[in-house]
Amino acid sequence: MAFIPTEYLPFVYVPIILVITWLLARLTSLLIASVMRSSNPQVVLGARRLGALVVWLVGGIAAIQELGISPLIALLFIALFGLAAILGLRPVLENFGSRYFADVYSPFKVGDTIRVGAETGKVIEINAMTTVLLTEADTLVSLPNALFMREVVTNLSPQAWKELTIPLAVPSVVDLPAFESELLKSLTKLRLRLDKRFPPVLTTRARGPQSTDLMLTVMIRRPEERDAILADVHARISDTLGRFTGRASRRANAGESSAAP
């Protein structure tokens, strides 16, 4: 790069740093997905995003430093902005975060009768901020989602232990009907460990431009096998989703290659 004036070198290095950062972020995301293949898909998705964000943060600081700007200034602004946002939005973040973890780990769903602290009722709604119960007195009780992370929750519905509900997000590039068919076919290998009266069911919760949120429901036969079956189901979801995502990526790359002059 001897032919490039020294004062223009940062404008050459910065795009290179950003491209390398993008590649490392993708590699980190794939590595996390591979390591956590037996975990809940929602948790894996959050971990992948967090890993990519950390890589981008490091790469961004390197790019800023290459431009001659002190990275300490950028870190200071990021820290101050983050602290102010956390303090200002603490109640909202607590309830929103608790809703996310409750969606993954809490053993209840809409329609179940639960007891939380002094409140007992039927769950009629679970939104981003609260869970709404209908009590025996025919009154509505709205409980902050953060409460479920601090209190013991008792599911009073008969044989609630039988049902496993697993949320998952399927990227919009994936052929959804084919994905559902292959996943349910894969789950037939667990039929001896599931209640044969209730086959696995996939329901659509929400559709967005980037992904479709689904809920997989399976009914187990023995409570002592709950954790083992859950891990097996997560692995099958991860494998199936990985295959379909890989196919979609290859089709996209093939389309770009054929469109290139």
C-alpha cells in the first residue's frame, strides 16, 4: 500500500476491519449454535445474537481506533447510554425479560390454572409485560411477569407434567410446511416415550418479516423422562432447523451466482 497516501490509509483499513468483523460475527453465531444444539432454540437464538453483538462491538472499537478516535470516548458514551437506559427502563426490562424466560422454562400456559403467592386463577393471557388470571370470583388479576421469577408457581391443572411446550423461531427463508413435516416426522422416533393418544402438534403463534414463531407441544408418558425428552426434542429441532437453513443459504448463493454477469 505504498502508493496510497498515509492520510488515506485509515479509509482503506476500516472497510477491511468491518468485513473481517462481519465474518467473525457469522462464525461466532454458527459456533454457538453448534455448541448449544441441545438447548432451547429461543435461548440459542439469544446467545447467537449476543455473541455476534460482542464481536461487532470489538470490531467497531477497532475501526474507530483506526480512524484516530480514542476508543475510550466511544466506550464512555456507550456505557453512559446503557446505564441510563437500564435505570430508566428497569421495570419494563424486568417484566419483558421475565416473560422471555417464562416462555422457555415456566411449566404453565394459557388455559392452565396456577397459584402464584396469594393469587390463584386460570391463565387467560400472557403478554410482554403481565400475565392475566381469571379467579374463581370472576375477577381479573394482572401479575407483572417479574413476579414469576421471584415467587413459587404451582400449576394446579390435572397432569400438567405430561405436556411439554417448546417455543421456536423459524427464519422466513425456510420452507415452513416442509420444515413442520420433517420435524414432526423426526419426532415419531420418540413415540414409545410419548403419550400415543396425543401426537406432537406445531402451532403458529406469530408471523413477522424475519421469522415465524411456533410452539411445539408434546405429551410425555413418564415424568422422570421429562428432562431427557426435552433435551432430545431440542436436539431434533436444532438439527432440522440447521438443515433447512443450510438449504436456504445454498439456494440464495446459487441465485446470486446465476444472476452475476
